[in-house]
Amino acid sequence: MKNGVLLCCHGSRSNVGINDTKKLLKTLKKNNKSLLTKIGYLEITKPSIKDQLEFFFKKNINSLIIVPVMIFSGNHTTKDIPKILRVIKKKYKKSPQVFITKPLIFANDFFNTVQRNLKKKIKKNVGLITVSSNTINPKAKNQIRLLTKKLSKKNSFMFHKSILINLNKEKLKRELINVCNKNNKLLVLPFFLFRGKLLDNLIKTIKDLNKKDKSKFILCNHISNYKDIHNLIKNVSNNKLH
């Protein structure tokens, strides 16, 4: 094989989350049999992105597609992955032609993919809360706000708000309660690709709040369909993948 694909994921201590990424890898391998396809992780999980790049560079392949399997233009996509690539390039005299894809929000069908998940849960006279992993990147924050606003306008929601979360469950609970005071019913839409601790905390928190507040929160699915994610990756790679 003369061409390769490297899926770049965040990494997790959650076994179900890692299994999700491996299922996505399996889907890409099945649909791109002519390409040498690997997966690497930024943190916690092995193999690392650095190690997988070393593997590809030693193979002397002609071209390499690097796919950050992430939704928004956070620091991982704009800084961390390119920095790892620069370090590896300096070690080798010969480098393959490298193409780094944009995050998945730039895929043509991304909005429609999210809308399909949301539409299944839409009720009358509700507000919308979108939930994303915490980021300090201004561009990512703006993308989250604009996507939330666009979804709200498309579906004529009474109210919309975007929330950035970390592993602090109490802070998440407080933020949801504060929004809850403004509406009778609220749709909660997670902007996640894989299961993990953040999503688990969100699900458990909403269950707890609904016990006390008569099911005010309606939780939507995250983007969990591997075929959908594969199609988004295909689009941001300029159809270099099949």
C-alpha cells in the first residue's frame, strides 16, 4: 500500500468510548481497502498519534490523510495535531504528501446530520440547550454558538443556549437548573461523537434533575452512527476516501 489514513482521536479512560472509535476505524477500513488505515490518540489511550505517524513515515508511503475525528476547530485540531506532525517531519529526510482534513463541522452534510438527531425529539414550545466539551479556543466557541443559533432558528425554538462542560457534575447541574427556570421543557443536544465520562455525567445529571422536576429535560442522541461519521470524514477529506 502506497497511501495511508490516520484517524486522530482524543483518547479516553472509557472502554465504551474507545470501542466506539475502534468501530469507526473498522468502518473506514471496510470502505477503503486500498488504503492503510490506522488510529492514534492524543491522550491516555495507546497507540499515540506520534507513534502512528512514526509508523507511516517509516513505511515510505506516497501520501497520508490525517483526519482529526473532532467536530469543532479547537486547540487539538488547530495546534496539537499539526505540532506533532511538525516534530515528526523534522526527524525524517523523506516525507509523504500530507493532507490534514478540517474538523467535521465543515462537512457539507454536518448540519443535516445533527438536525436528523434533533428532529426525532422535537416538541412544541421548547427551548434548546447544546452541550459541548469545554474549550478555550475562540473559533471553536464561535462555531458552537453559531451552530446552536442556526438549529434554534431552523426549528423555531423558544430559547437557545450553549453550555461547555468538563468533569464537574455539580457545575453542570447548576447550569442546567439555571436554564431550566426559563422554560417548561428543554431539549438537550450533546455535540459528541463518542461515549465517555462527559456524556455519562450529562445523562446521569439529566436523569436526576428529571426525577425532581417532572421530566423537564429531553435528551437527544449524540452523533453515534458510524456510517454518518464516515460520510462526514469522506466529505472533509475532499472525497479522497470512499
